[in-house]
Amino acid sequence: MPALDVEDLAVELGGRRVLTDVRMRVTVGELVGLIGPNGAGKTTLLRAALGLISTVSGRIRIEGVPPAAARGTVGYVPQRHEFAWDFPISVERAVMSGRIHHLGRFRRAGRDDRSAVTEALERVDMADLRRRPIGELSGGQRQRVLVARALALRPRLLLLDEPFTGLDVPTQELLIELLQRLREDKAVLMTTHDLQGAALTCGRLCLLNETVIADGPPSELRDPAVWLRAFGGARNGRFLEFLEASA
């Protein structure tokens, strides 16, 4: 059973069609890169999978159930600017905030919650910084905190929105290694503008521009016409540089 199964999905925002007839499946063991220009609907697709926005038609299933029924079981890593890094809390408390759907009526963490947070911090190699204020972290450390926050749910499906943005090359490489490890027991879907990084990291690329233009291993997406179609015919775009560099 796929961790994420999207069939004939259509979404409208503000009266404008953003997604049309989108079909996609992601299974445990896969790391899939969702590629497309700005406004292509990448973040919208993630938010629909999380049950945060309504759909016009089609169907989304998270391990066989609708997003509303799967709420609290899908790990989501937003873009770093969406998190309040000036809030005076520790790394541990920031990661614990990912357990909000599992906390009790009075929002008191139990043994299982604390265990989940410890496991998540260990998986991202941040256990030794658990007491550090989040405002003192580097960009790479902040990204790992967001990943740990998502992992605290113990999800089978992990969604990441532009995880490499603003990171230097060494930090990106560390994050790539982490994602490669995480896919061993999870299905991982990430949006990214880093085409070469996605091609080196992901087993599959899904080219999206309102609908799925192409979906397959990077080695099979060699036709420039497919990329031109996905990126609106911008022949001087980064994807042509990517194709030339990886030819």
C-alpha cells in the first residue's frame, strides 16, 4: 500500500485552478523530488496531502485513509522562515511541539512523547544540543530541528518543502545524507528548486506544473522537451544547464 496515493486531484485557490488531474504515488523506501517552477502547485500539493486545504475533485489517501483521518501521522517540514526562531524555547521543546496531536488534554508530555522526541533528536544527530535555545542555532541545525520535529510523530510519510533553501553546500550534503537514511523506513517527498541536488539525491523526480508532466528516475528524464513543458518553455532555464551538466 502506498504511503501517499493521489488520484485525479484538482485544487482551486482564490478561484484559480492550481492543480488538475494530479496522479502520484510514493511508497516507503522512496525519496521523491517534486520539481517545478514557482506557482506550479508544489506546496499546494503538500498542503492538500496534509488535509490543510480543500480539493475540487479527486482523491488523496495516506496509507489507505483520507488526510483528515491521517492527521497527526504525517511528518511535515515547512520552509525554515515559517518557524518562529526568536521564540524563547529549547531545541527539545521545539521538537516536542511536533507531538501536539498526541499530547493529552492539558498538553502535558508523557513517557511516550519524551521517548519519541529523544528518538527524533538522535536520528538527526541533535541530542547533544537538546537544551540549547533555538535562536542560537545555525541554519543547518535549524533545518535538522524541523526534521526532528516532524520525526517526533514517528511518521511513515515525510513531506519537506524546499529543505535546501539558504543552506551552504556542506550543510546540504549533510541533509542529503540524513534524507537517504530516513527513506530506509519512510516514504519521503520533497519540493526543491535544486535540480542537480534532486537528481543526485532522489530515486524519482516528479515534474509538476499544475499537473504531472513527467515522473520517473532522473536517468529516464533526459528529453529537453519534457523540461521545457514543465518550466513553461524557458529555454535558458536552469534545467537545460542541468541536462547539459549531467549528459
